[in-house]
Amino acid sequence: MSILTDTTDTRQANPGQAVHSIDQILDLPLPQLLAEADAEVVDAPFTDPTFYGCMAIRGDGGLRLYMPTGRSTFEHDFTARILIAQALGFEAPKSTLFDVAVYPVRENGGQA
């Protein structure tokens, strides 16, 4: 897996502090949203065509978005925004393209 990062990273100490609304999540350029939400995207080797991505909260409180490679730019962008909205507690717009399911996971990796 490779982590997609920008060498001019401007992330903040408090994840999501600069993100104040769903409008920001939907309107900011994705690289800026990732920086302001303290999120990183990791290429994931998932091959299931119905899987668009998942999110984990890092030990430092930041977000790690696991996204399969080979998706369209739209699918990648939309999925990242929905996952960030969910993580920051915003009501994300409903998608007619695919369902979004949330599965809390225990620290040991099992489902809660």
C-alpha cells in the first residue's frame, strides 16, 4: 500500500478543526479538504467492485481513508467526501449511486 501525501502538508494538530460545515466538505478542493480534515488516502488492494472505501481513525486522531485503486475520479472524490463527512459528524447527502454502511470496529479488529 502506498500513502498519497502532499509534500506541502498543512494539516492541523486538531483533526477537522477547520471544517465547519457540510458545504465545506462538498465544495473545497479535495487536497485542501484532506489537509483541513487531517485525512490521508491510502491505496488499498481491494478488488470487490462493490467496495468503494473505508475509513479508520489513526492513533493521533487523524483520518485514514482506504480507497481501492482503479476507480473513476468521481467515485474516488465522492467516496472520500462521504467518509470525511461521516467521521466529522456531518449529515452527508444521500447517494443514489451506492449505499453507505457504517460498521464500528473494536480495537482488536472485531465488529462492535
